[in-house]
Amino acid sequence: MEVNPNTSDLQFDNNPKLANDLVATNQDEISYITIGSGFKGITDIETRPDDDLYILTYSRSDEGQGVLYRITNNY
């Protein structure tokens, strides 16, 4: 999986780990496209010029405190 050139989308095309329909239909395909889990109350998802993915969350149980997660590419 790659971020497209203008960093607005993830690209899954032409990848042998996914079917031609780009729909994850089995555990191997789901595992391949999972980039994180356990996020609660996602309010924003963005890629930045550093090509990392940022996920902003909000949780009422944390007294309104949000968490900013950074997902990096680990090649």
C-alpha cells in the first residue's frame, strides 16, 4: 500500500495481496490493509508532507482530551 503522489489517498491497486476488486474478503487481505486499530472517536485523518499518516481522536472518558497518533512507514 502506498500514499498517492498528492498524499490524498492510499493506493492499493496492482497489489498481489488484494483481489482485483480491491475488496478485502479474507483474513490475509484484511491484515494487509490494516494500518492501525483500537482508535476511538476518530475526528480527523490526514497525511502530512513527511508522508506519515496522522489520526486525531477524541474521547469523553478522557475528560475531553484527544490523542494525536502518527503512523509511519516502516520499510
